[in-house]
Amino acid sequence: MKYNPHALEDKWQKFWEQNHSFQCREESSRPKYYCLEMFPYPSGKIHMGHVRNYAIADVVAHFKRMQGFNVLHPIGWDAFGLPAENAAIQHGTHPAKWTYDNIDHMRSQLKRLGFSYDWSREIATCDPEYYRWEQLFFLKFHERGLLFRKQAPQNWCPRCNTVLANEQVVEGLCWRCDAVVEQKELTQWFLRITDYAQELLDDLEKLEGGWPERVIAMQRNWMGKSVGAEIRFGIERSDKFLPVFTTRQDTVFGATFMSIAPAHPLLDEITAGTGREAEVAEFAARIRKSDPKEPDGEAQEKEGVFTGRHCINPFSGERMPIWVANFVLSGYGTGAVMGVPAHDQRDFEFAKKYSLPIRVVVQPAHLAPLDPVLMTQAETEAGLMVNSGEFSGLHSEEGKVRIADFLEAEGLGKRSVNWRLRDWNVSRQRYWGTPIPMVYCEKCGVVPEKEENLPIRLPRDLAVHPDGRSPLPESPAFYECPCPKCGGKARRETDTFDTFVESSWYFARYTDPVNAEAPFDKEKIAYWMPVDQYIGGVEHAILHLLYARFFIKALRDSGFIPKLSGMDEPFANLLTQGMVLKSGSKMSKSKGNTVDPSEMIDKYGADTVRLFCLFAAPPERDFDWADSGIEGAYRFINRIWRLALELAGKVPAIDACAASPADAASPKARALRQKEHATVKKAGEDISGRFQFNTAIASVMELVNLMYLVKDELLADEGGKRVLGSSLFTAITLLFPFTPHICEELRELLGSPLPLTERVWPVYSEKALGAEKITIVLQVNGKLRGKIEMPADEDEEIVKRAALDDPHVQKHIQGLDVRKVVYVRDKLINVVAG
RNA sequence: GCGAGAGUGGCGGAACUGGUAGACGCACCGGACUUAGAAUCCGGCGGCUUGUCCGUGGGGGUUCAACUCCCCCCUCUCGCACCA
């Protein structure tokens, strides 16, 4: 009988569906395990990256089930978003139709791959039954001041016709379409993620060990905490102050000029009456418009103009000219920087260019006395404070503390912490998203929608403008509404939420996906959360993972999620899988180097596609798709198929690891039994400990290879048949998480009634692992000189004697004194001679 | 510049807390079967000067023993970056 993957895969997929094999609910008798992959965006069809991601997760889910865990393994759709709109415009259809059609198609693709999802928990974020809870969260967030409106310059993508969060601007370009992002003054809704900055930073420690080091580093980096001080500089002929943020308050005596951002709010006031208004305004306007980055990502040359006014250094009493400079960011710190050329490289370059004074105030102990005239770059190291009045002589680290004390005592400033992290702009001027449940009333102002009016449904009968503009602001049927407070005529918010909002809590909804009374039951969420293993691409290292971490904390503090230990972080363990490449570069439609999973399934079947994705490389690493590689996986599947067919009926249908030592009478039977148990050990360790699926599969291949070599001899007697039957069953059981369909088919074919979905992971016996004969490696002075066979666990003296008598060893120690003999039990002898 | 990671056969990759470098697979070569091929089964497959010699990016070091630990350097990938 030839291996026909399609018929048998179809058969077992139906079987699992009819038997609800992967549905789960809360149980107290077994430990829970929540295995989750990042849910897909319904873009059209599944690509190889999805297959790899979900194949990895499916191994984990199956393995944990076999280990006795109550496993939650759900799937759903990240269904709102801009690409659906763009595609719908292109195809002359509606985003909703486009999205739901894609979901139908992709669902059928996932089902063909036979993943062990609990399909009864499937969700789509564009479903009002999903996003209504999100609207409820935001009412609560608004009540608590976590959601607020702010007018500020925003990142604006002219091509997508919408604002972007800071996280969505990559090197000045839109993360989606690569258009140059502009700054536009807008009033938008924000989530106060900065309120959680410290907790988000601190809790990264809880994730150490469970998350990849580099993802933790990226988040830490992104949040960018800086500890320093704010210092107020008085402006000459004015009662105003210029506050600056610095991490180097110890260098304040070296501040010889002041630089402010072109967009600084006090710029006009500072320049007024100096006669330099025109020049400064022109410069500021030019810089504000330009992209801060050169096309190659390099920083632009430092540039600035003098405003004509001075401020006073409160420490040195010196007059400091105030400059507008292109390198000062308006959005970080106070938008003003004290210029300390001797100890800051940017200030140094600026001072050199415009001949501003350079004063050394910190002298590192190991360097020759610094001379401003001779310096070619700033000296940023710590050292002894000099030219710093009463602070001279202190170490600069202590100086930081003393200066900060002084600032606070004299009212000149205060200790201060700055974050790179900005509040999260969640407003999007697009149609295909969750309506923001807010209303504008002429009398009452901004009024949150009433809870009982939720969900605010996104109308499905509107068409998106060809340029991507939202139809909502032109749809009275949507925006006209009574004021929730006074009942008068009011206008509904027509912006929608950033789609990252939906993906920030979907994993919580999976715990109770059809609840119509609440976003989720508190007991259910307490049972299932946190996600034990989260699996997805590293491209979400900052955006999604940071937002989701924030969201779960915000939900906790808003009373939606119980305050329990273990509920502060959504994802206890994170695996970032590598990309699937083709000919060395990322598969993409534009490059024309894609491999369609459906075509591969048509050709080889789902088991082969899954097996190859798992065998080609360890999960975290990128791998290059090779057509010859998948042929190899197919060959192996056929190999075990033929072996099982040959042995079916000839060997007993006994369980994995069921053959006894008595069955293994012959040396080959003993060798096979030992290999069988060793494979159980190796595969289990590789899967559970390190997600080394490639080596787990390799070990089963070795077992199968050995069975081929010994089967004819073992079929000669009953004991040998039992060892063969047991080993075959072990191979099938161990492969089940990787290639479930063929394994169930073979299990049935061998006459074993209990489905593999209900079986446990085999247990090996320590005793069975030991080989009788051991190869001892013989070394002389660390070099391999020979090998001898010895019974396992032989007496040390006997092994040493045998080693020294070995002719190869003899040859190499001739005429030398044997100084030492190192013995590693059952492994090697190293004779040290000289 | 800061942070993270990686350099091992023709290729993907093994080698767990230092102990036979190259498991397993791909490609290639040979044998068996076959009229022939495909498929399958069995075997070979780092290099050369064929020595139990040399080999894990390069150079030092620790050790009886180093892909593995320490120091220095080189190359590559990814993330962040005028953040005061």
C-alpha cells in the first residue's frame, strides 16, 4: 500500500474534529498550559513563515498534552487594519468582505495543515462581539485618566492618510509604505503608557530566562530611561527660565552656551528684540521641515544660529549665548540642552564650528591634564571635578549627587528622570478599525459613550475613498448621535483605534471567547493566564509585545484582570522564530521568490511540509527553503511508512518502551532496545528543554535507520518481534507532535486502539540506556591514539591496565615517563607522559 | 557609537555541565535489484604530503584534554541611535 497523504490526512482531521480532540476547558485535576502563536493577519493566504510558526507551536502543544498538561492552543484573526482597506480599494470590494473571505480561505488552509487548535475559541477582532469589550476598556481607561486627548505635532503618513505611533516610524519613514513621515499638528487620543514606564522596565527582570535576551534589550533600549537633573537657566532681560535636562549635571560649570530646538516654544520670545528675528525664523523653519536623517541614516552636520540673547549659568555666573541648533530634539527632555563642549561630543563639534568657548571641568585621573586648545574630541569619562567652584576636587560621580542636592536646596532645579518612551497615540484616521467610543457635544464637550450603548458598531455599508480617506466623517448615519450626557445633538468621534489595540488583549479573550456578559470571566483568566509559551516573529519585539505588556497592566489596574501573582505579565516565555528565506532573502511577492504552502501540501501532504519546517533548522534561526530538503523529509516519512507496513501483523501491537530485557535476548535486539530508550530520552529533552526540534527528529531517524538494519534478524523470534513492535511504536509516538496524521494512521494500522491524542509521552528506563560494551577512547597527551572495547562500568584499574598495554598507546609512550593517567568513566583514558 | 547574536565539510546543521569534531539530512559517488530508468535497500563521503598527520574566523592563554572557558583582534547579521 502506497503512502497517500491526502486521504489519510483528511481522515484524521475529520476524526479530531468529530471527537473534539483539542477542545479544552478549565480543570483542577491537571496543570494548565497555554501555548500561543501570534495570530495571523488575514492578508489573503498562509505563507511559509506562518507554517513554520504554527508547526513549532503545534509541537509544543502536542508535547505538553502528552505530558499530561491541560493545554489551551487557540487561533484567531487580527482582522482590522489598513492593508485590508488598501486591498479592498484595489479589488473594488469592501474591507469586511475582503477580510472575511480571506479568513475563510486561510482557515481552510490551517485546517489542511492539521494543527491542534481549539477551533471553538476562534475569534476575529473585527467582530463587534470582540471590539465591544475594547470600547468598554477605553471608557474605563478614560475614567481613570489613562486615555486622554492631546494636541501635539504628530507623525503623519501622507500616503496612508493617517497618524502613526512613534513605534511605527522607522528611520523617518512609515513602517507600512515607506513614505516620508511628516509632522502635523493634530488633536488625538493617547494612552498614558508612560505612567507604566517604570513598571514595564522593572518587570523585564521577571522575563529574564523566559524571553530572548535581545528582545528584553530592545525593549529596555526603546524605553530609554535616563536619570539626571533638570536645571533652570535664567534668561537675560526676562523673567523667564530655560529648563534643561541633563544626565551630566556634574559638568554644569563647563556649560558655555545654550542650544534649543527649532520648535522650542520660547524661541520667538527669546529672539524678539534682538534684531536677529528674520534669520532665526528662517533657520528654524528650514530645519523643522527637513528630515533629521540623511538618506544613508547618518546624522546631519551640526548647524545652528545665534538668537542674539543670553542666559546665565547659575553655577559659574557666566553669560551663555542661546543658539538654535538642528541637533536638539523638541520631543525629548525640555527641548533645550546646555552646551558642555569639553565633555559632550555633539557640543564639542558645535563649539568648534562656531568658535564657542570650551572649558574643561572634569579631569579623568589616568589622562594628562586636558587642554581645550589641543582637544580633538570631547572627553566623556568620569574623573575629578575642576574649575567647578566649591565642587572642585570631588569625583564627578559624587558631584552628580552634590549638584543635584544643591539644585534642590537652592530651587535652581531638581532631580529628574527622562524616558524615550512616548505616550501611545491610538487614533487613526482610517475606516477599518474599532470606533472610538467618544462623543463631542457643543454644550458638554468631550463625553464618553454610555456603557449600555456599546458596541458602537462600525457601519459595514460605507466605501473607503480611493485615496484611503475614511468615509466615517462624511456619514451622518454614523456620526450623528445624541449627547450621552445632555441628550442634545452631538457628533461621534470618527477616528478609529490603532489595530495594535486589538492585538494587545486577544490572548485574554481566548480564555473565554464567547462570553456575552464580560470580556472574560475572572476565574477563567486567572486559570489560564499567563501564556506559558508565546511564539512569533521578532519583528514584534517592540510594538506588539510592549503594548500587550502595558495593556495587561492597565486592565489589571482597571479591575478587569484580578490582581494575582503571575498576572502582571502576559507572556511568561517567548520564542522568536526565524524567517523562512528563499535563495538567501526573505520570501516576498515583489521578489517573486515565494513558496506556496498549499502547493507543497498538494505535492507532499501536510505532515511532510510540517516536518521539513521543523527539521531544516532550530526554530530561532532563519533557514533557506530548499526543494531538495523537503524531498528528504518526504523520503523519511515514506521510509517509516514502509517499515510499519512491512512489520504490521508480524510484530505485536505493544506500547512504546514495552519490550522487556527478557525479550532482548540477542545482541541486536539489546542494541535496538537500548536505542529505543535513548531516543525517548533524547527527543524528550530536545523538545522540552531547548526546542531543538531538528535534533529530536534526527534522533528518531537514527532509531528508524537502526530498525531497518536489524529487522530481518529480529523477526526470527518472539522476543525480537516484541522489541521491534515496541521500537516502532516508540518512533510513531515520538513523531506524533511533528507529523500527527501519518502517526495516527500507522497506530491504527498496527492494531493499537487508543488514539495518540489520548496517549502519554513514553517513559524510558534508566537501566535500558546502558550499553554492555563501551568504547573507551585512548589518548596520549590529549591526542587520540586508539580505542578499546570494555564492558560498561569496568573497574578503573583494569581499564587503565588495558589502556597502557594497548599497542598504539605503547608506541607513543615509548621512552617516556608516564606521569599521570586520567580516567573518565566509560569514556576515555588520557595518558600523560613526558 | 550603544545593545544582542553568529562565524564548524560542497550545503542545512550536530557535539548537553570541557572528554572520539562533523550526529541527522541534502548533494555527490559506488554496489544490489531491474531489459533499462525511477523508486527502494546497502555502503562511501572534511583536507592532504595517508600520518592515527592537519583541521571548528585569526592570534595568545588556562587545562591531562578546548568548537566549548579567559584575553585580544577580524568578519557578518539584527535592533536602536544627534536621547542631552
